[in-house]
Amino acid sequence: MSDRATLVSLLRERASRQPEEIAYTFLANGEKPEDPLTYQQLDGQARAIASHLQSCIYPGERVLLIYPQGLDFLAAFFGCLYAGAIAIPAPAPEASRLKRIRPLLESIICDAQCSVILGNSKSLWQLESLIKEFEIFNQINWIATDILAEQSEQESQELNINCDSIAYLQYTSGSTSAPKGVAITHHNLIDNLACITKAHGYTSESICASWIPHFHDYGLVNGLLQPLYAGIPCFIMSPVTFIKRPIRWLSAISQYHVTHSGGPCFAYEYCVQRTTPEQRQGLNLSKWRVAHTGAEPIRQQTLEQFARTFEPVGFNLRAFYPSYGLAEATLMVTTKKENNAPTFCTVSRRQLSQGRVVLLNQLEGETDSADLLSLTGCGYPTGDTKVAIVHPQTFRRCSVNEVGEIWVSSPSVAQGYWNRPDVTEQIFQAYLAETGEGPFLRTGDLGFLTNGELFVTGRLKDVIIILGSNHYPEDIEMTVKQSHPTLFVGGNAAFSVEIEGQERVIVVQEVNRIDQEKMNKKEIVDKIRQAVSARHEIQLYDVVLIPQGSIPKTSSGKIMRQACKVSFLEGKLDALSLNIKN
């Protein structure tokens, strides 16, 4: 490509040079190809939407995009860019999620001062109750883009959109605080897409598939925009389709010879648990060269179990690309080197709780298996990215084998948070105390570097401190979910509260829906307590069992530990049992 300065110039050149090539195909129910979209068609639809937007808003105004997973979202997203508007991807409005996403949508609308809401006829119909009931939704212009008549490209005004223009606001998940809009420029995005292309070895022969929601940075950047940057076809399916029958994702990879696809670590575990040997027999995963994974803790056990399960149908462990990233850096910060196997290391749990990294081969004397913790490497910085491990209080670089906050410097790092200069200065403009080097992005994540590779250990705000020792909630949650078969995978939260002047640990755990009536609640609670005590030397203050699907989560599926903590303190958790506290 001769011009990759902005997404607008990128799509225009694709439409000019590869007009009839299929860019995106939506798989209805994860199986049936539906209305493939060529580069020329995407360009035409985007121009029509841009023309309509230019008639009712000024460049720079914010537009909320509320679409189900599919091709309508892509046309609307690029329509906003063509019109010079700032796009804001938002969660899809399934009826079952309206109550949960309404506060998020209200927060975004107020924070970004949105002028217009774009959707298709289906999504606006699903939101009709919100439009009628809540004033904030009534005050905004709603447009169904699928009923806009296609207009000629001459009717849309050509704008001078440069690389420093804000392309979209990526609202953070709100897992530890109120959602904030990350301002991503065209330059940020193009740089990150170039890094992903090189690190993950995209070629003109590559093929992508994605089920990750487009309102999440992982789904938008790696799932949808990366294929456009590489100029290769992409198959899209709904995340609901994947959750209902994960074999559909694997079948699409097999049928369409997909080379690049991935998702959070839970997706791979889910595929092992929810597919049968009979379903797997017909698969051919030998073309799957890059199975990227990130957005949550990456477990060695999960990767190895998936590789063993699907090795008979062509999957290779080396295809896994563990990565680290965040919305504030557009997406990717580090990833595994091409053709290498994923890196795993075993450290002392007790030493890690003191902020020290002691590897298995460095331990003296007899080792206790309960003290050992396996960590997965998230790879190496991409492009011009720099990663520093820094003491979060002193702002000094940590020494080797010391855990600290992960700081990032990169052209992919965003401009800051929309309309929040104070928080932007605090998070995006950090400098090292001893050298003044910077600015760096403070990620709020904890980790360490070994031979240049990043290992992530947890979130700074979520760390549980008991008697001077640090405990990572993800670690406790993993122990809990493995303690009893009736517990729902991916549905628990561990956090601490102050009780009578002491920090005490609480576990909230979902129970599988089919087991709720016949389960022995006391037995489950006892098993959880015993497992946590044995592995972490922690006595749980309380264990709360709740129904499947009721734990607070972000729009992208992350556990909201702080919100869960508030619900616990306010007595608002939908508890299935009366628990005996220590």
C-alpha cells in the first residue's frame, strides 16, 4: 500500500485497487455465509452513511454505534470516519442484557456528549423501551443505517482527515473504575496494525476469523481492522453463536482454511470442555498458524490441554501466540516471537507474594508443590514499543527478579482519556524518577521481565494484601473453580474487605444452573475453603454462592471485582446459601 496514514485512505485505496475482492463475510449461526462484503461495497456504504451524517452533525462530534455483531457495524464505523465524526463502539443490545448495559450506555453518552446514535433496524427496535423510558436516550438523534438509500460518493464531502485526527473512542471495560473513553488516533491505530502484521506474520495468503465483540478493543482491532490492513478476507460470527456451540468457531477455521484467529484464554478451555470427540473428528486445524490469546490471564494448563485435545486434527502448540495489550495502547504491546513455542516459567508463590521472582531452578532445598505457580510469557515488545517494570510508588525501575507496574512507551499509546486531563496526565504522562525518561503509560498491571519477555502477574488495584503478603485474585479464583465440579468456569471473584481493622478475603462463586437444586451447599463451601487454605495459606472470611450468570461483568466479559465487592458490602448479591463466616 502506498498510503496507510489513516483508515480512511486505507479503505479508499483497497476499494480502488481491489474493488471486487471479498473483505468480510458474516456467518449466520456461525455456519451459513451471508451477504459477503467487497471493499468497493464497504466503501460505498460508508460514503452513504457519511453523507447523511454530514447533513446533521459537524466533524469531531461523537457518534455512538449500537449494533449486533455483523457487517452493518463496519459500514457505520467507516461512515463515521469518512464524515470526520468520532465513532464510539458500544455493546450490542440483546434483550437479556438491556438492564446490564443501560448504565454503561448512559455513562458513555454523558461522558462523550454524543450527538447521534447509529444502529440498524433490529438494534433500534430492541432499544425501543430505553428510548421511551429514559430521557437521555430521547434527547439524541437515532439513525437506522440499514434503511439509508445508497448515495453516490459525490454527495459526501471529502474531508482532510490526517493521522493525528481521533478515529474513535474505546471505552475501557470499567472492571476497576468508571468507564473512560480512550482517544485513539489514526496514527495510533495504523502503528498498532503494522506491529500486529509483522509480529503475527500476516501475508497475502492469510485468512482471518473472529467472534470477539466489535465493541471490545481486541475484537475491533485484531478481529476486524487487522484483516483490512492486511488486505485479506475475514469471517465474522456472533459471540453468542460461539458461546452456544464453540465447535462452530473451530469448524469455520477448518472449513475456510483460517490462518489467524483467537480469543481470551477461556475460549480455548471452553472448546475443550464443550466439544465432543465426534465433533472434533471432522476438523482440520493444520492451517491455523496463529492462535492469538490475551485480554485475561493466560494459563499454561489451558494451552497445553487444548493442544493435546486438538493435535489429532492438526493443531500445533507453537500456533499459540500469548500476548499482552490494553485499550490505552490501542491493543497489542507484546507478543510471542514467530515460530517459537510459548514460554512457561514456574515461580515460588510465597516469594511472589513478597514482590520477588524466584524461579523453580533457583529454589533451595525441598520444594512444596503448593508453593509453585506456573506463569505464561506474553512475549516481547512489538515495533518501537518500550516496556519498563517500575515501582508504583517510587517510580524507579525495578531490579531484576522484582515485580512492579508495567509501563509502556509506544507510538500506539493513545492521546489520553476523552475530556479527562487530570487522569490523562496521571496515567499517560509518567516519567522514571532516576532518569526522567518518558512519557510512559501506566498500565495498572503488575509483572516482570525475564530475558526480555514479559510475564504478567495481576492488576495493581485488585491485589489482595494479607499480613504483608500479596495475593493475586486470579490465582485464588483458579484454585476455587477447580475445587468442585458444580462450580461455573469463569464465574467467580476474589477480593478483600476490611473487617474489624483487618483485611479479610471474600470469594463469590457462580454455580452451574443445572446443579443449583441438587447441590450440597455446605460441601461446596467447605471444599472451596479447604482448597484456598491449602494452596494459598489464606482463611476465607466468607464464601457466597450465586446463580450462574449473576456475577457483575464488563461488556467484554471481565469480572468486575470492585463492583462485586460493593454488592457484597451492600448485601445485594443474589446468594444461594447462608454461609458461615470464620
